[in-house]
Amino acid sequence: MKYGVLGTGQVGQELSNKLVALGNEVCMGSRSQDSKEAKTWLERAGEKGKIGTFADAARFGEIIVNCTQGAHSLEALRLVAKKELNGKILIDVANPLDSSRGMPPVLSICNADSLGESIQREFPEAKVVKTLNTVNCRVMTDPGRVPGDHDMFICGNDDTAKKTVTALLREFGWKSIVDLGDITNARATEQLMPIWIRLWGKLGTADFNFRIVSDA
Ligand SMILES: NC(=O)c1ccc[n+]([C@@H]2O[C@H](COP(=O)([O-])OP(=O)(O)OC[C@H]3O[C@@H](n4cnc5c(N)ncnc54)[C@H](OP(=O)(O)O)[C@@H]3O)[C@@H](O)[C@H]2O)c1
């Protein structure tokens, strides 16, 4: 499969490495053609890796992954022609964190809206699937870093797209995947960020996750 990974940060690098390791081709996208971070990644990625602009990566990918800074994800995606996203799965792992007023960051979109929904509204022909945003990037691709049973959330409007992404999550090693429903549920997973950030400070490690316990 060909993936267009939008984002050159820790998450873009971690997911790109995993996708290549699983035998996929990846084009990592950035605002510029010659991002230093993307070039460094390419040196290690080998022949299955490519780099380019966000538009190049979206054109290349059969599946797109949004790993851009959440408060600027819409700006990043607006650099991509809508037709490059039409009909494609767009996995959104971003959180709309705003650190401009200090730490800990607040959510720039919240309550009755979410980044996932905003992306879906702006790109109605894309199949937005929100997932992986509730764990650290190392845990995204290696859930075994957290001991015991723990859960990954997924939501989106298109059931077939969610099935495809669920199969990918299983390849990453996720065992328990909780489908919350349509993309409005991105409100819930993005709004886990305030507690996630505080737990990170409290626990002193990013290797933790949420576990849902019920009698259902
Ligand atoms: N770090 C984690 O473990 C983790 C876990 C869960 C979710 N997330 C979420 O995943 C996303 C990526 O996180 P990250 O830590 O890898 O990197 P990040 O620093 O949040 O984002 C880096 C990417 O955002 C792009 N970007 C920054 N400002 C932009 C702007 N004004 N317009 C367009 N694009 C812009 C950068 O483009 P250039 O390449 O051009 O510089 C770069 O590709 C974030 O939304 C974050 O909340 C992170």
C-alpha cells in the first residue's frame, strides 16, 4: 500500500518507520520540498521512502495520515488539492493543542466541535478516521510498551474505512479497538488530552494508556 504521511515530527517519523517496516511505501510530506527532518528520515528509510510537500505526499498516498501540528492541521491540509483527498481514507492522529498561552496547552477546538470533524467538514469527500491520538507516538506503533490490556479508540463516518484502519491497527499490535461511532466522537478522544497531559506529568513516563472496564 502507498501511504502519504503529512508531518515530519516525531509522530510522522514513527508512523512512517512502522509503515515501511510493514512493507508499505511512504511519502513523507512537509511545507517545503527540502525539510531537514524529512531528508534525515529518508536517509534511513531506504527505497520504500520518498519525501515531498504535503501536496506531493497526498498525491502519492492511497491512504493519507495527518500527523501535522493539530492547531495548524487545517492550514496544512489546505495546501493539498481537494481532489487528492477525495475518496481516500484520511487517518487523523492530530490533537488541536494550543501552547500559545503557556503550559499545559489548551484545545484550540473543543466542546461541540473537534479537529476530526473540522477536517471532515472541509474535505467532505475524504473518509476521515480518527485514531491513535490518545497515546504517545511510540505506543501508537508498539502498544506492548504498555503492560496489560488497554484500549485504542477509533471513530469516523465510513464503516469500510474504519475496517481498513482497524486492520492496520491490528498489524501495529493493537488488540482492543473501541469503535465509538461517527466522527463527532473525535470530540471525546481529543478532549482526553487535558487528562493525558497531566497523567504524563504525574507518572513521569509516556508509556501509559487508558483501559476501559465494564460488564458490557
Ligand atoms: N508526539 C506524540 O507522541 C503525539 C501523540 C499523539 C498525537 N500527537 C499529535 O500528532 C501531531 C504531530 O505531532 P508531532 O509531535 O509529531 O509534531 P508537531 O510538531 O506537532 O507537528 C509537526 C508537523 O506540523 C507541521 N506544521 C507546523 N506548523 C504548521 C503550520 N503553521 N502550517 C502547516 N503545517 C504546520 C510541520 O510542518 P513542517 O514539516 O513543514 O515543519 C510538521 O510537519 C500533533 O497534532 C500532535 O498533537 C502527537
